[in-house]
Amino acid sequence: MSWMKIVTIVVAIGLIVGGGVWAYRFFEAPESIDSITDKWSISGHADTTSVSFTRWDDDDPPQIPTACAKCHSLYGYLDWLGVDGSPEREVTEAARVGTVLYCNTCHNPVGHTLTTVLFPSDVEVTDLGREANCMRCHQGRTSTATVEDATAGIAPDTVSEDLGFINVHYAIAAATRMGGVTRIGYQYEDKTYVGFFEHVDDYQACIDCHDPHSTAINPAACAPCHSNVVSYGDLYAIRESTIDYDGDGDTEKGIWQEVNAFHETLYAAIQTYAAEVIGQPIVHANTFPYWFIDTNANGIADPDEVNFGNRYQSWTPRLVRATYNYQYVYMDPGAFTHNAEYVLQLMYDGMEDIATQVPVAYDSYTRP
């Protein structure tokens, strides 16, 4: 049998058995450098105006602290890798400003060889491919242990000046994918949590779904298995589970809507708890430090309330835990695809905890 006939048979099997997914990926042609560069140039990693890369430009001196440099600077990441001859997995000095994540941030002799990632929980994930470069930054900076250490020894509903909001950080997709394995979400005591979200074989790593250079998702790659996906917006309509998590009787809508329903209910529970138990209304806004005093108690973050001087400061351990998980989901807008069951569990447990003190409208909800 000729090699051409063998290839034809293999392609046919791929189309029949794999819905075209295997054949689609196997025969992708190598990209040109020009194409890769064009993709990278429109990605967030190349955005020279982004706060992610300019936050420190006006500091005196203008430099990126060692705690931030690994993910916010070419020089910081190369320092962390040890490419510059410094110790591996450690940023030894503040990085100079003025860079984004250029090609050689990931494409260097060390970056291509490391196959493990250490998460902020001190859990190390092994046997990874080049997606390890993605996971080293998209993992958050805190964990269950961070929250437990901060709240230890304080009664659940006692306001303490030693407490404050704990922000998991930004773009934490890798943490969500790993779920309960790495414990980056706040995992309540005596609860079990799902682990790594298993997708189909060809789509398990970050760079299987996201273009490694543009970070974009190609809906066409999803369509063979998710027939309702034509455009990017259709990703929000994907659903595999038949469980009605939010109890509204609709098991056809996208899982994103279930996640959103839990998120909104957790927020309402947080606001009720703050007003009725602590006696200080709270609102959330998309700016640091995220939680503010709701001075007029209207439940809305009004412009005059969103400022650092009006930041929320009446923290109890129960509020710290619930707001941590609320922010966790807020900081991973793709959580519904990365690991929906994990974030549903985190939010359900937050609602359940608050419900010991105030009414929470979650009776119809089901915990995964």
C-alpha cells in the first residue's frame, strides 16, 4: 500500500472518529514568522500601553519590584528562569521598565526545558509541555493557605483591624484549570473540590485552545464537538452537564449563565452580610482595592464612592473568605470554560457559609 493511501485512510478515520478534530490539528501548516509576529503584536503580551507593563514607569526609581518582575517584564522573567546566569526560579533584582513580553521571554533555552510549575500554594505541577510558560504567570499570587493564615485565631464574625481584602491577582486561568489540586481558590474546611478539568485529549493544555502568540481562541476548533459554536460569542452557550445548578429549570443554556447566577447570588449574600452583621454596607468595583463602603447603601458603586480613601476596612474572617472567592471568579472571566465545577463549588460554599448568619437565596442551587 502506498504512503498516499495510508495518509488518506488515516485522515478518513480522523474525520469519522474524532469529528475532524484530530485531522484539523494534524494538518495545520507551520506558520511564518511574519504571521506569528502579527498575532503577537495584537496580544495583551505586546501592549506597551497596558498597566501591566507601565504601572511602575513613574516610580522613583522607575523599576519593577522583584515580587512583580517575573510576569511583568522580559528582564524579570529571564532573571527568574536564570537565563542571565542568576539562580533559577528566583528574581534576584528589580527589573528596569520599558519592556513587554517579547519572543525570547518564552523562547529561550531554559524556558523550553522546564516542565514543572510551582503554585503559590507550594503545590508543584509536573510533566508539562511548553504551556508551563503560560502557567508560571497565570496562577495567581495567593491560595487557601494565605486566607487561613490571615484569619487564624479570629472569630468568624469579629471585625479586626488586622484583616483586609486578599486579592488573588489577575488572569488566573491556570489556577482554575488545576482546580482543587493547587488550592488557589479558598477551599472551605471539610469540603471536597474537583481537580484538574479534563477536556478532550487534543485540548488539554493552555496553548491547545489559545493561540500561543495572539492568545485568541479559534471557534472553528471547538465546532467539531460543540456544533452550536460558530463565532466567539457562541462559546458562552457551551454546556455539557445536564444538572440544573441554579434550579431555574433550564438545562439548555450555557454553563456560563449558571456560573454568573452563582456569582450574582454570592455578591448579594456578601452585601447582606456586610450590612446586617457588620453594620457597614459594601460594594464592589473594577478598580483597586475593589471593595468600598456603600455610603448611601443603594447597593451600587457610585463614582464618588470608588476611591482609595473610601476603601472597605471592616473585615471579618467570614467576609474575607467570601470576597476572596467572589474576586477569584471575577478575575477569571473564562472560568466557565477553564473549570466550571470548581468555581461553582467555591461560590456555593461561600453562600453556604454566609447563610449561617443571614438569609441567602440559594435554596434551589445544587453544588457540583
